Amino acid sequence: MKTYKQPATSKLLKRFDNELKNLLMEDLRSFRGRNPFTKSNKQEAVQQLSAA
């Protein structure tokens, strides 16, 4: 009887998830660096939406 090891697949998926998360975080950091969006801008946007 042959047994298949599930941990290898889960390790592969875990590594893929970690790599994808790292790539997305790097992209987010670079995007934030190029497009600063301060807290005051967020508050103004919320106030404009709530006034409508």
C-alpha cells in the first residue's frame, strides 16, 4: 500500500502564500511611497461622504 505525504503539499502552499504576501507587501510599500495618502485626507473623504 502506498501512502502519500500531505505535509509536502501544505508546505508548498504555505511557502506560496508567504511569497505572495511578501510580494504584495513590497508593492504596497512602494505604492505608499509614491502616493502619500495622509490621515487627514482620509478624514476629509469620510466627512464628504457622510455629508452627502
